[in-house]
Amino acid sequence: MSENLPLLQVRHVAHSYNTGGARIQALQSIDLDVHAGQLVGLMGRSGSGKTTLLNIVGGLDKPDAGEVRLSGEILTEKSERELTITRAASDRLRVSVIRSAAGAVRQGECGTFRCI
């Protein structure tokens, strides 16, 4: 893989849930590039789709539409078994989720994070 290509690519990802007879659009046409060594902070209000996006990027959930690539491999086309193997090879990509206690990190206070 070329060094200038993103390690993680998210293209036009959409995901929705059915709850109580209503369809909730959690993600709509999300695009994201993360390069090796880059630190990214994902911030938003409760219910804005942060966990949904992380679950899709981590191969735990599949999007309704769109594509996720990790090191050039298309995760969204892999079987559950292939995703398990990819997750087990976690040394290729380490994703850290930092949750602030009592909202200590607020929008606009990202420091060295790239806020998205």
C-alpha cells in the first residue's frame, strides 16, 4: 500500500436502525480518511452516531450502504469469519476510544485531536 494512501477509508457509509416501529438514520453518507500515525477524536451529542461509526469501522457491524477499507482491504465485503481474523490482527491498526469522564472534553477543546 502506498504511504500517502489513508490507512482507514470510509466512503459514503450509511446505517439505520428500526426501533419502536420507526426507522432511525444513525449515519448518512459519512466520509473519513485516517492516515498512519494520525490521532482522531470523534465527538458529538448523544445519539449522533459515534458508536455506530466505530462499530462499523471495527468490523462489528455492517453499513446499509458505503464502503470501509483498512490498509486497502474492503472490510464491508468480508464474511464474519474474515472480519474476526482481521480484528485479531489488531497490530495493523490500533484504534483507541477515549471517553471523557463527566464530559471533561467538550467540542472545540480537541487539543491535538482532529475533531470530526
